[in-house]
Amino acid sequence: MNTVTRKRLVAGNWKMNGSRNLASEFISALSAFSSETVDVVLCPPAILISSFEQSDVIVGAQDVSQFDSGAHTGDLSVSMLADFGCKFCIVGHSERREDHGESNELVAEKALKVLEAGMTPIICCGEPLSVRESGDVKDFVRKQLDAVFTHIDVSLLGNAVIAYEPIWAIGTGKTASPEEAQDVHAFIRQYIAEKDSDLSHSMLLLYGGSVKPDNAEALFAKQDIDGGLIGGASLKANDFIAICQAAN
Ligand code: PGA
């Protein structure tokens, strides 16, 4: 059982999916969900962020540039995201790392940009299948975290969230068992405790990777799992709300 009283967070990552119609559907569906203990955020593709502007839905972006402005065709700066009301920004999703060659160091730079803008970075980490099979999961995740904690002063990280997403579980229907997920979450919390004890108690750690309505409750019941980063199931309003309810 999770006995520590941290708030819960459920974040939907639409990835490169969705439409203005889906945004409208979610605005009305989410207006029926309210909870004192669970914060809900949706991260649609950037072009849909403004569709949520007149609603109560808390929105986040899926990525941000490490630069402030200028000659970076196709990229968006953190001030643009803030201007459109984003409160969160995912950084270092495994699909960005894979598709765009984002390194641990670049992810840390992006996370710092988001924090400096007063927004919350959802900093993703997690291992590929080969690393899981070789048993080096914690070493792999430690390197990802080292980059963040080296680049960003711990005093600035109070507003950050870490999402553990084993790559072999993303979009595959193959979830880490609650025990497997908890094991890595406990490792991450211990890692943070070595940097700053207070931060280790307060920081939200999300699990991501094939979270669905039928497995969410068991995952969220674990001591160090404070919510989820939800991909596929965040595209269906009923499923997403069921997952939010499981966090409640
Ligand atoms: P999934 O995606 O829930 O579809 O596995 C999670 C994510 O990539 O954030």
C-alpha cells in the first residue's frame, strides 16, 4: 500500500495522435472528473494545445527546444509553450531519444529550460529490452538521472516529475508488473534521497508503459508509484478517466 501522502498525477501523452474534435471530446469528458488528490494533465501534439485554451484542462507539451528563440526551424521554445498556457512539458521521452537522437545531457538541458520558465518537466527515463534482459536496469537509469542531477541544481528540482517508462512496455501491451515497476521506482527514490532527502519524499514518480484501466490500480497502489504517464489509453476518454479514477 502507498502510505505516503503525495499528490497523484495522471498525464496523458497523445503522441502524434488526436484532432480538434478529440480535444473537444476530452474537454467535456474531463469536466466531469474532479478530485482533490489527483491532478490530471493532457499533453497533445503542440498544434492542438490552443484547442484547450478556453477550458479547465491542464495542458502540457510533449517536447521543447533547448534554445530560447531564433534559427531552429520546426522547434518551439519554452516561452511559446508558456504563452499558450502549458504548465507541464514532457522531456526525454524514449521516442524523442530514439527518433531525434536526444542524449541524456540534452534532456537535462531541456528540463532546466522548463523549470526556469516555472513549468513542470516530466523527465522520462527507462531502459530498452536488451538492458532489462542483461539485468543492468538500475545502472542504465542511474546514468539518465545523473545527467539531470549534474546539470540542474537540486534546489531547482522541487517542481520536477520523473516518469519511469521501460521502453519494452511502451505501446506493446506488455506492462511491467507492479513489483517490477515498484522496484525501479524505489531505486529512483533512493537515488534522489542521496541528493536531497526532502526532495525524495516530495517528488512525484510516474510509471508509464501500457497502463490501462485494468492494471492502473495495482500499479498506483505501490508505495513509490505516484501516478502514470499514459499513451494509448489517453486517447479514449473513458479509459483515461478510468485510469484517473484508479489514482484517486
Ligand atoms: P503507452 O505509452 O501507454 O501507449 O504504453 C506510454 C508513453 O509512451 O508515454
